[in-house]
Amino acid sequence: MTIDADLLAYYDQMARKYPASTDAGTPSAQEARAQFATVAGEALRPLPAGLRSETFEIPLPGRNLRARLYRPIGREVPLVVYFHGGGWVVGDVDTHGTLAAFLAQDGDVAVLSIDYRLAPEHPFPTPVDDAREALAWAAAQRVQLGVSASHLAVAGDSAGGHLAAQAAAWLNDQHPGIVDAQLLIYPVVQYRFDTPSYERLANGVGLTRDEMRWYWREFLGGAEPSADDVRVNLTAQAPRHPLPNALVIAAEYDPLHDEAVSYAQFVARSGGRAEIIEAPGLTHSFARLQPFVPQARLVMHDAAQRLRDWLG
């Protein structure tokens, strides 16, 4: 199958509207954030009917993190703690607002989207620590948040999928079974660039190998974590307990495709339930582009409903 025609049309439209400079060199993190926010704004839509949202700060030791809660009006539903993508460097609860709102609407869940601190100003392990502590806070505050205290899930796209998965594994290690499910959307899983999908799609559409190398450099800063550090390489060590059940989305034209599949297999080997949702014809970042790409909307709608089925 070739890349989805609507997705290609979107990329062509954005390239014409926001032409890349040919002599700009590698952007700074601030420049990358500004550019990402501008382009991401094209895919933002009004809050769907039947939802309400509220933005607030969650108190963690030594800092507060901004968060936004999306929930169906008038019902107590399961909570999904969401971590946005952007290579640990760009993005926030605003750029991923429509993605989070669609997840709440389609899955009939409450979605708590977290503004974790970004690299390079806050390099590894800061985003990891923020994700872990934000998840633990949310788990403890479900009654106060007005959501169901019976079920809890995590979700995230790309680098946010990495943060969601490692935070869920960390909390599950302390409190086995506390996280019921994970929805991981083309997650970053490991610090390597030589999988078959990386080789096949190194210079492809949506994400390149060089871009991922840059994100990893910004994220790690000067750190040199060991190969068995599960905060970096999610599959580096077998967990003590079965990992939370995982729905893992792998896009056909994404260099991260193979590591997404490998994480689903890792969850299954641990004793958790795992399903791979293949996204044919789609590239990295498609989940944010649902307003432009009907196929992306179908894949994400199906994933949200499957997550809700798992949560009961």
C-alpha cells in the first residue's frame, strides 16, 4: 500500500504554506517549538460537543505541572493520563488538544493531558520523572478529579508514548495491576536507529532518522545512560510483574514501526495482554492530523473504542 492520498495532500499543503529554509541549518529548540506550534495549530478544532475541559496545575515535589482534563459532561468515566509527543522537545497540551479531546470523545473516557518539562532545558531524566510522578498523582487523585476510581490507563504518542509506557511500568512495579491499560501511539521504545523500518524509511515522510537523532541528543543532553536503563530503552529488562495490557499503534510508513511492534511483543512476554494496531498507509504523527485525514480518524476512533472496551 502507498502513503494515504489525503495525508500526502496535507504534507504538500503544509510544505507550500510553510516552506522550509534551505540554509537555516539545525534549528534551536525554541525555533523548533515555534514552528511546531504554528503547524500543529492547523489541525486544532473546537472542543467536541458533550465534552468539557479544565486547565490547572498539579502539585509535585519542587514544581507544578500544567495539565488539562477533558471529560464527558455528566458522567463518571475511567481516567486516561496522556503524554504528548514531540521528541521530548516540542509540543504541549495545546498542540495536542484536539487529539486528546477526540480520545475522550471516541473512548468515552476522561483524558488528563500533562505538560511535562521539555528538553534541552530539562534533559533526561526530568521528563521521565515528571511523567512518573504525574501518573502517581493522578492515580491518587481520581476521586478528587471526579473520575472513576476503578480503572486507570495511560496513553501517549511518539515520545509521549515512551513516557507513558515507562511511567506505567514504574508504577506497576510498585503497585501491580494499578494501571489497567496502555494506548501507545507509534511510541519511541529504544535508543537505536538500525531496525529494518529505520533502514527502509530513514528519509521518509513525517519523520526521518536524522530528526530522531536530533531529538535523542536534545533529550539526553550530556547523559550517557547504560544500555539496560529502562528509562531510556523500554525493553532493556524483564519486569517483575506482567506489564499493563497494551494497545500499540504502528504506522506503516514510520521509521519507529518496528520498535512499536517490539514493545507489544515485550508486553506479551511479560504476561500482559498486547495487541498491535497496524495503521496502513499512514506515517508518524498521523494521530494529530485526524481533521485532515479520514483514515487517521478511523484508526484512532477504533483504537479509542478498543481501549474503552478493555477498561470495561
